[in-house]
Amino acid sequence: MGILGSEMARCWMIVLIALFWEFQSVVCREVTLPPGPLYRVAGFSLSLPCNVSGYQGSRIQDFEWFLHREDAEGRQIGVVSTRDRGFPYAPFQGRVNSGEVRVERDSGDKARLVIQRLLPEDQGRYECYTPSTDAQYQGSYSASVDVKVITDTLLITHTRILNGQPVIEGTELQLTCAAAVHSTQHTHLSVTFGMRGSTDSGSLGHNLKEIISIDRELRVTPGRGGSYEKRYKNGEIFMEKRSGDDEKDLYIMKISALALEDSGSYFCEAAQWVLDPSGQWERIAQRTMELGNLSVQPLADSLSVSTIPAGEVTLQPGSPLSLTCQVSGVGSWNRSALLVQWLRRGPAGGVDVEVARMSPNGIVSWGDDISSGGGGSMEKGAEGRFSLRRFSTHPVDAGQYRCAVSVYAGKLSPAPSSPATLTQRSEGVMVSLKTKEVSVLAVIELPHRPLLKRGSTVTLLCNVSVVTTGPVQVEVQWWQKKRVVDGQVNLAPGADKGSILATLTYDGMSSIYSNGSEISVDRISTGSYRLRIFSAHEDDQGDYHCKAEVWTQDPHGGWYNTGARAESTMVHVYLYARVADLLLIPLVVGVSSALFVGVVIIAMVTCCFMKRLASQRSKSRK
Ligand SMILES: *[C@@H]1O[C@H](CO)[C@@H](O)[C@H](O)[C@H]1NC(C)=O
Ligand SMILES: *[C@@H]1O[C@H](CO)[C@@H](O)[C@H](O)[C@H]1NC(C)=O
Ligand SMILES: *[C@@H]1O[C@H](CO)[C@@H](O)[C@H](O)[C@H]1NC(C)=O
Ligand SMILES: *[C@@H]1O[C@H](CO)[C@@H](O)[C@H](O)[C@H]1NC(C)=O
Ligand SMILES: *[C@@H]1O[C@H](CO)[C@@H](O)[C@H](O)[C@H]1NC(C)=O
């Protein structure tokens, strides 16, 4: 170093003098090696970069490497040269010939000495020498660095090996590796879990991916690429270091829910690092442990959802209904949240309507299914059973029932926004009710009156006859359809049936929906229901009809809608003007105001004029 330093100083002095006196370009050769000492592990590789600058002549410089062994009293041993095949001394001849020791050129003036597998006797001072191509000897022609070969103490073992048995999507995977290094030199250890994914063709060995690692500064880092960074952020991948026995540390990796993409062959890799005097971390040893193959099966292949009973169920009205949803699989749902829904589709078809659902946290909510009035429960039983119960079943509860199960694989409390891994529905079970033979007929009647005048009370009767056994009650609805004033009536089939005016329920409750004239509804005798419109006015004119629905009692005394219904024909209500208004007509037409004449006119009006008016009106309706 001292000689080298003084040589360099002399060179720079020459350069300065040259610059100062002659202004001509003068260069100094300089050979550079990284600063030492460099610690490398026996059995692993050494790579020593050497470069040269400030030279004259060819851009392609030659490099010759010498080793000064500590025990060789300064004798230099030729290792390898870029220009002379006969250069290596006996200890290196064979290794150079086999390419195990070689020079790799990075560029014309940069080359590295590579020793593939360091031997303990490779320890010593390495000199990189560049033969002169300069006009004058100026600067330094070689540099050297100490290389210490330390013994290999890197250990890595595993505690479990994957046996290639298929596991279900959503299962947890935990892998453990133990690693240790016992070096007198200060070195660090990093451990990485990785896998070689199976490609589409199913062959392993391609597509190498780092899953997660604990680096040389003990930072946990997810592998780049793939989904690992995202899954790590979501807490689905996890790695920790624990101190184990016999001075080995345990490195544990967990994937909380295996995805299909996790199929592949797993390994863990430990690397030993040293901080070189240049300030660079250098990987000086590494060892990989195969952990075996993993094959992840789709959840759909193992999940099955069925109902108990299956097929068909026929019930007496009023009897309880109990359906069980059986969720079975290989068991990965054991660690997964489930959303279980009971759906019903009416006997006539249509869409599935939610009856009840149990969310992953066990909360039961009832859907907008119309049949939910009867009361029931949804309960979670052992081993994936979810039962739906109806305490008393009625015809509205009939239909096809299904349960739908959504699995959040590997997540016990999924965020509300997170999508289910899979949703599977059972086959439908048809629930039908033994219904009574019911026949029903409804007739509407406008009891005959000579004249219905504005301001009088209009009475409409809806007579309902029911033929069946057992007790019955009837629910009656009254409907009005106003006639359009300009005389045009829309008689298209399925045309507007008008609006509902009033309902009298099976248990005698009346509801009035009209906000026009005063209205009342009542039952006047068995099977005869009355609608009255008090002080009827023009707006109450129109076509009226009634609808009847038959209710009956189940064995527990509960009333239920049998579903039997009837609708009457329409009856037309027309209101004549009041007699008091008609008295004004003689004045309008200007006839003499004798009372006698007035009486005659009244008689005529009520007899003939009104008839004509009525016939004109009915003509204009046609
Ligand atoms: C030559 O090598 C030294 C040490 O390895 C390095 O600092 C320097 O940048 C290199 N010079 C060139 C020109 O590559
Ligand atoms: C993993 O799978 C590959 C390819 O199928 C096979 O060559 C290898 O032996 C398997 N390894 C283990 C540990 O089963
Ligand atoms: C589900 O977990 C329970 C304990 O939590 C266990 O006893 C049972 O065997 C598991 N079932 C399956 C199918 O893995
Ligand atoms: C309707 O019932 C009432 C009262 O029971 C009765 O007077 C009327 O004749 C019945 N009308 C028809 C058309 O059956
Ligand atoms: C009741 O009155 C409101 C406005 O006052 C009207 O919009 C509505 O249609 C009326 N309802 C009936 C049944 O006539």
C-alpha cells in the first residue's frame, strides 16, 4: 500500500507538473479493486471486480490475477490471465481448465475474477495486474485485496413437508423453516418462502415466485408480483421469526386462506449476508429447502348444499314447517364465514324471494316474503345445519324452498363489502298445502229504486256464496271505476279496474280508502255485504264491482286465506239531477210562471224529458 501510494503520488505530481508547464494531456494508469478484507464462505462463489483507468493504447486491456497465500512467504501464485492460457500455476490449472476459476469480462477495461466454489486454501491476498500498454510507466499497474475464507455454517431445516395431498381453497397453510448461522464474523441471515407455481400445462418448476421474506435487517417484505403484496396488506399472509431450540431460529409463514393460484411446489431459502468494507451488503451463502407440493382444490368441488327433507312436503294448513339446510364439505368452511339464505318461489313460479337469512355473525333477518306473518325462526345447528321453521303453515307459505350458502373462504368475519368466494344453492323442496275444496261466487246488486238522485244514499250489495266444509269468513273489497267525462271508455281487456274504495276483512275490520263522499261497509246477513255512499255526488258515478276472498280456520283455530276468490260483474251507478234543480228549468225557458203550468212541466220532465236525457246519455256511452 505504501509503495502504491507513493507511486500514485509521484504520478499525480508528474501530471500536475505536466499540466502546469506543458498543457499537454498526461494520464496515469490506475487499477482498482474493492476495498478489503472480503469475507466469503467456503463452498460458495467469489466474484472480484477489477478495473483499470488512465491507460494508453488498446481499449481492450489484459488482466492477470495472482494469489499471495498467507503461508507461501509472499510467493505469488498465478491464478488466471486473460492473455495467457499457460499462466495458471499448478494449484489452479485444473480449476481454470474446467472453468470453475475464470475471468469474466464486463468491458474492455473491466473484468472480474470468479471462483465458483471457494476452497479454504483460496484465502489470501488477490492481486489484479494489468500488463502495460502505455508509452511510459506511469501510475499503478496492479491492486490487491485480502479475501478471508470462512467456514460454511449456514443451516436450514424444515419441520413439515407438503405431501401433495389436495387441500381445499380457503384452508390455512402454515410452513416452518429453522435456520441458523454460527460465524465469528458478523453476518446477517435472511429467510424467504417461495414457490414455483404450476403453469397451465400443469408442470411445475416455472413461474418462480417469492411469497414473503424476513430480510437481513429483519424486515418482513411480501414478494413482488402476484397477489402477495395485496394479501399481505390484508393480513392474509404473515411471517414471523421465533427463537427455537438448539440455537436455530424458527421462521413461520402463514397463508390464512389458500387460493387456487397457490398450487405449486414450495421452498424456503436462507441467505447469509456480510457488510463489505465498501458499504455494500453481499450475499455470501445461501441454501434452499424444498417443502413439497401443494395442490389447492376449488371449494366448489367439495362444498355441497342440500335440504332436509328434499323433494316434496305436503302439509295440513296450520301444521308447522321445518326445513334444514345441510352444508357439507371437506371442512374448510369450518374456518370460513357463511351466509345462509332461505328463498321461496311461489307455486306459480316467478322469482325467488328471500324468506330469512343468517349473516356470518349469526344475526337472523327476515326478508320481504309476504308469508312471514305467521312467525317462525331460523337457527344454526351442529355440523353445518341451518333450519328454517314456521310455527303454523298456510297456503301463502306454499312454494319451492331453496337454501343459498355463500362461503367466505378462510375469513371468519368478512368485511361487508368483501365478495363471497362461492355461493351455492340447494335443489328446491316443494312445499304444498292440502287445501279444502272451496267454491265461491260473488254477485253485485244495485237494489232497484225508481231514481238515484244526487244527494241521496247509494246502496250496493255484494252477495257472496261459498260452498265448502268447516267455518268460513269472507273478505270483501269494493272497487269503483269512473267513466271518462267525454264519453270515451277504455274497454281494452285488462284495462284499469279502477280504484279500491273499501275493504271489509274476514274478521270484520273495515278500511275506507276513498276520500270523497262518506262511505260505510257492513255485513247485513250471512253472505250479503253492503256498501253505502252517503250524499252521493257526481264523482261517485261509475262502474262498481266487488271481490271476495275466502278464509277458513286451521285446526288450531287460526284463520288463513284459502286462496279461493271471486270477482263480481260491474254495475253502473248514474245519478240524476235533483228535483229542486229541475224546478228552475221553466224559469230558464221563459214560460209563464203559473203554478199549474209548473206542475205540468214537472210531470213532463220527470216522465219524458228525463227518459230522453237518459237514453241520450246511454247512447253517448256506446
Ligand atoms: C472501478 O472499481 C472501483 C471499485 O470497485 C469503483 O469504485 C469504480 O467506480 C470503478 N470504476 C469504473 C470506471 O467502473
Ligand atoms: C412435486 O411435483 C413435481 C412435479 O409433479 C415432482 O417432480 C416432485 O417430485 C414433487 N415433489 C414432491 C416433494 O412431491
Ligand atoms: C370443525 O371445527 C371443530 C372445532 O372447531 C372440529 O371439532 C371439527 O372436527 C371441524 N370439522 C371439520 C369437518 O373439520
Ligand atoms: C242479496 O242478498 C240480499 C239479502 O240477503 C237479498 O235480499 C237479495 O235478494 C240478494 N240478491 C241476490 C241477487 O241474490
Ligand atoms: C284523495 O285525495 C287526493 C288529493 O286530495 C287524491 O290525489 C287521491 O287520488 C284521492 N284518493 C282517492 C281514493 O280518491
